[in-house]
Amino acid sequence: MFKSALLLSFILCAGVPAFAQNFRWDLEWYNSVQGTERNEESLIDPTGRRLERPQALFETDLRINTKYTWRKGTRFVFRPRILGDFNQYYYTNPEETLTEPSGKVSVPEAYLEGDPTRSITLAAGLQNYQWGPAEFFSPTNPFFHFRPDSRTYNYKEDGRAFLRMNWSPNSSWSVIAIAEPINNGTSFWIYEKEFKPKGVVKVERRGKSSLDYIGFDVGLIDDTIPFVGEYFNFELIEGFSMYLDARHSHGYAQYKPDIAPDTLFDMVYVRNTEVWNTLLVTGFRWEGSFDFRIEYIYNSYGLDAFDMQAAFLSALPQHPRGDQNLKRLLGSGMELLGQNYAYVSLRIPDLFIQNNNLSFRYLKSLMDQSASLQTALDTAIGDAWTLFAELNISFGESTQELSALEKGSGLLGLKWNF
């Protein structure tokens, strides 16, 4: 309801910014086809009917980017999106193929921004506002969460309903306050739970080099759990940096496995305010003729080996409450299910020719040794077109975290800019 009302309100007021002194716009049009090879040995979803993930997907995605600017510098950014999907599902036991089209019109970003003074910026509306030095994700940002497909070329993150103030008294210091009073209209990422308002105050200090900075923030994460966080990036020698992004919360609110009265494991929602937990990403980066990162992820919110096995058992189709437990596991409120990971990425720009980029991203669970590898390529075709392709491969057994659901997937697409 909120999303529809928001979309309608922006359409109705679209004529108001026509009186702006400056108007800029462009189009991005993505067309892609994706295929997924399901793990047929999966104990969680042996027939493909529980997760309802398409084996083949054709997607057309039109993104319209507009920006209105008034004489005093006030900006109105409006970015609607028109998305159409054609999904094909393949099931076994019994065998069945199902095709299903779908589509939607949405507004991932729409906000008003202005500068009442030289040092203060105010903004309100749907915004995609992120920070942090790490590539994998930013623990100090409680508004946006890790998603397995977030590094896909055509991935688009929906903005959040923010009230934001930036204060920069000079080039070295900045203070940012962000409140998220209402949900953006999409389903909440923790299954069966409702959104609660949250906010952050962040202070950042920058050095003479743009690669030297340190920041601290304090605020609330999901279910009003308080947290403090810190991040930094320092250039040790030219082109070589070390960085950290960490969050520490006094408690957690998420699903964890527990024994039910019938002696079977169930995923149970727990809100704990007694212990401190840490989500941390730290790493090194080399920027030169190529971009290389190596990161370590520590997640004390995650499950140990015993709890991981218990969660897996609770979600089996033979379990009398397995379907509900599976949904709770997938929407657990944990960024990652495990506690320790290694991540390596390599990006090679202008490979053989200009405007041609090749990248590799490798994530490995240090608990059960399962892993996933993404290989991606994008290259310019003329002035307006970009060809992009990706291949994802999982390594491990059907009972391990990063290889339990699918063996791999491939993506091929074209992007048009106008």
C-alpha cells in the first residue's frame, strides 16, 4: 500500500519540478537471460518446489534517471523503474515445466535535497546512501544488508525512506545523521517480523589523501538493538591500503535453532540484549593496473558448526514444520549464516582493449570449506551499448552452506544508455 501511494504521489507531482532552472535525464535499459543449475542432490529442495527459484529467467529492466535543480541548488532526484520478467521453472517428482511472466513499476529512488547553508545538506525521500571501505558489505551501515546477488552487474538496490542531514564544517570533518522512520514498502528482510524505525549518527575524519579516513557511528539496528561501529582506510604505501569496517551491538534479534517439545529442532526468533556481538570486515587492497582485494569476515551473530547442522535439519522437507523453518532460515536476520569467511576479488580494467573489464570474486566459508566463485565480464559496444556476462560456480557438498542450493548459474545481457 505504501509503495503504491508513494508511486502515485510522485507521478501526480511530476509537473511541479518542471519550473526548475535545470533538468537532466538519461535512460538505462538492461536486457538479460539467466540460467541456473539446481543441486539435484539437495536435501533442502530435492524437487525444486520449495524455493520456487526459476531455472531460466529473461528480464528487461528500464531505469529512468531524472534530476531537477532550482536556482538556489535544491535538487529533486526521481528514478522510476519498469521491470518485466519471464520465468521458467522446472520441477521433478513428478517432472513439470512452468512458465510465468511478471512485471512491476516501482520507484527505487525519489528524494529532495538542498543546502540551507554552505556546510549543511538536508535530504528526504527514498535514497540509496552507502559508505565504508570494504567491498563485500559495510557492517556500520545498518540499513542495507548483504545479498548473494548484490555484485551482479544489473543488480539494483531499492532506496530506503531516509531523513538525512550532512554537516561538513571543513574538508576534513563530516557529521551525518540518518533516520529511517518508515519502511520503504518492500517486505522486511526478517521473516514474519515488522519493520521498526532506526537511525544512525556518523562522524568521519579525512586526511590529506582521499584514501586516508576514519569514521565512527552509533545507532539502532533491527528491533531497536543499539550498536556502535567504526571504519577506516589507510594507504600504507602508494596504491596499497588496509581497511576495516566493524559493528558491535549490545544483543541481537534473529532466528536461531532450538529444540522443540517433540525433540525436533525449530528456528526460533530470539531477541537477546545481554551479550555483545560483532560483525567485521577487514582487508587489504592494491590499486594499480589492476584492483586486488583480500578480506576476512567475522560474524559472531552467525551459527557455529553444531547450530548450522541443527538449522539445516529443521528445514528438511521431512520435518513437520520444515517449510516454515526454511522460510525463517532464509529470512533469519543474519547477514551470513556462518561465523568466519575469506573473500578475494580481482578486477582487471581495459583488458586487451579499452572499456573492457574482467573480474573474479571468490567467497569461502572457513567453517565448512564450501565456496562460490563469480567470473564477470563487461565490454563496451559502440557509444551506447555494453555487453555483460557472468558465471557463478559453487564448490562443496549438498549439506554445506554455499553449495546446498545450486551448483551454478550464468548470466548474459546487454545494456543500452541514452
